[in-house]
Amino acid sequence: MLKATIFSYMNRMVVRTGAVVFMAVLLCVPYCAAAQLYLQTPLHIPRAQIGALVEDVSIEGYGVLSAASVSQYLSVRPGARLEQAAINRDFGNLVRLGAYRTRLDVEVGSAPHSVRLRWILLSKWLRPTSHPFYTETPLTAPIQGVGFVLTSRPLDARGSTLSAYTQLSKRANLGRALFTKRLSVNPDSGTASSLIVDAFGGRGVFRASEPLAINVYSWSAGEEALFLTQRTNGTQFEGGVREVHTSNQLSSNLVAPSLYPTNVAYAKTTQLVAGLTHGCTSVPSQWYPPYCDLQYRISATDAIGGLAATSEYRVFAGDVVRYFDAGVSTIVVHASAVRSGGVIPDSFLLCATVRGYPKPFCGTDAEGATAEWRINDHKSPKIEWVVFTEDAASRVRQGISANALPFFSWHPDSGIGVIYHAIRFDLAGGKAGMRLTFELKGQLY
């Protein structure tokens, strides 16, 4: 798993302390229980009601939403004829574009062969967030972890909001404050566009190994403006500009002309960013054919010169996962790579992570691959078993120190995993011995 983010240490959402595990369970259980009251798939319309006249469409909302902001996602209006395809389309708009927990009741109308539609929706002002890798925005800086998201009521009929969230992992943390302006919604084509303006700040960590094994903490802060388009099929595009300040507490001890040492002076860059992602629209428990075949994430970052920039660099990242049927089981193949050019701050290292090692492998370039066998996952067992093998590597372009090798050094591991409800535990063994890790299902692949 590769992370081209300002954090040098994003440990595959491994949280090895009991306190964070407890927080994840505490957050997930009540929210997941409430979610069972809402549908995960569109309501199946009885054949007798197909073609019925829609007499009325009402919206019953709970939490931070308004009828005006919800109605923009609906293509079926009073006077239309009831069709399954139209209900499927509106359900997808509400769930994937509006991010509402959704339920639909179809009631008999007052006239012959007529119906009334009652949409029942939930949008909580405070909820846990699992940061799914292939759908989480910003697309050019994926963020994962256990955290909270706080959202205001809609500020206008388009559903513009103020929001803030925090992400926590073992050593890294991040906070963001956002204003999201909904620009347009087309309920017939299932598309929406937004302008996002936000400020962020956080702390990351790089685990140095030479000359001493110590944690090198980094800090970052910045602002960005992003244009985001979304489709109900799970595809998103993002483009915008970002300004970032980063610094290191200590030296990373990685020496290369391709690295800018931020323990001496902070790094300032203005970045042009673009990202394209496609995530499965089914729930994570159905990430197998025919519900889910492919997920991917592609991004490009160009830290342009000028505007008092301390360095110029470019980062290109690609991540893809493919799901194959194996009877009632699933074979999962995942590959990722990230490449950089120019001089990157050493508080912006690009990392590859595998579960059998206590620290990620960071440098100016990184890549990795994973193969998994998810046993009997089509049967939705209460406890799901996984067998996996993976490998990851990094390098430092033009590296001249012993711990900054200019060529890829690979670190394989293998292990077994167990998934219970929304929590996954993995026991992996590599050259560094055995290691137990934890993550939330649906954050990765």
C-alpha cells in the first residue's frame, strides 16, 4: 500500500494500542446498528406497481439535512410513472452523491394505480469515518485512520456545508476544516460537482534506522482549493491547487541530492494536483464479482517553482486492485507504485508498507504488490479468513548514504487474517519476525 502524502508514516491503519481499538469499536457499533434501519440496495418494486402514477414524493429527514438539498438528487417527481430503473437511479444519487443513509417506502395513492413515495433519510452531524482509500477526498492525498467527522446543516438549497474531521493512528494525526460548495447536481445522469476550500494541519513520523532507531516527527500545514466531480458509478475526478508548509523535528539521515532537509529550514511548496479514482459502490462485504471487479486510484502532484517555493518536484502515483471469482471465495490482486522527480522535502517521503514489518519503507520512490485468498467470503460468514502474501520496496534517487539506497530493496511477508464484522486482524511474518496488525474493513481493498 503506497501513500504519497505529507506523512512519512501511515502504517496501513495499524493501530496497535488497546485504547484505539476500543475507540474504533465504540464508534462503529452504534453507528452500524443504526445503519441497519436503512437500505444498502434499492427497494425492489413489485410488478403490480410498475408504471403506477407517482402521486406525491415526500422527504422525511433526520439529522443535518434539508428537504431542499435532498430534492435535487431526485429525478422521479409527482406525475411521473414508477419504474425500477428510476428508483435505482435516485437511490444511487442519494447514497453515493448525497452520502445519506436511505430508505424508501412506497404507499398506495388515493387514485387507482397510483403511489406515494416517501424517502426517509439520515445524515448525522457527528459520525465516525473509516476513510476508504479509493473514494476518500482529497483524491491526491488519501487519508486513513480512525476519526470523527463533524458536519453542519446545509447552508443553502444546494447542500453546501461546513465540516471538520480528525484522523488518528498510532503516531500520526491530522485535522481538516472544510467548506464544501455544491455547484451542480444532475439526477438523470447521476453526476455532481463541488468546490472544496479547506485548511489542514497535522503531525507525521518517519522511523529512522541509522545511525539510531528513532522517531523523526514532522509537521505540516496548508490550504487548498479543489474542484471535485462525482458519478454514482463510483468514479471521481479532482483538480486544484494546494500550498503546503512542512518541517522535520530532526534529520531523517537520508542523504541525497533529490532530498531537501527540512530539519534545517521548513519547506514551502505550491502544488498543482489532479486525481482520478474509481471505487466499488457495493458495501465492503460484497467486494467480489459481480458486485465489484476493479478499484483504482491515479494522482499527479506538481510542486511548481516560484511563490517563494523551496524546491520543485513532481509525484505520480497509481494504485489498482482486481477481484477474481474462485467459487465461493475471492482472489484479490493489488499493485501500487509511486514515482517522483525533482527535489522533494524529506518530510514528504513516499512510503510502502507491509504488515509484517514495524515501519514503512520510505524514500523518493516506492512500490508494492499483494495477493490474497478470501475464503468463502461469498457466503458472508460471521468470521472470514484470509491468506495473503505481499512485498514492498522503496529507494532514494541518487542516494549516497548507507540507509538511502538508490535501488529498490524488497521486503516480503506472508500471513493470515481474520475479519469479524467491520474489524480485520492480520498476523504476518517477514524478515523482522511475526507481527499482529489491525484495520477497519473497507479502508483499503
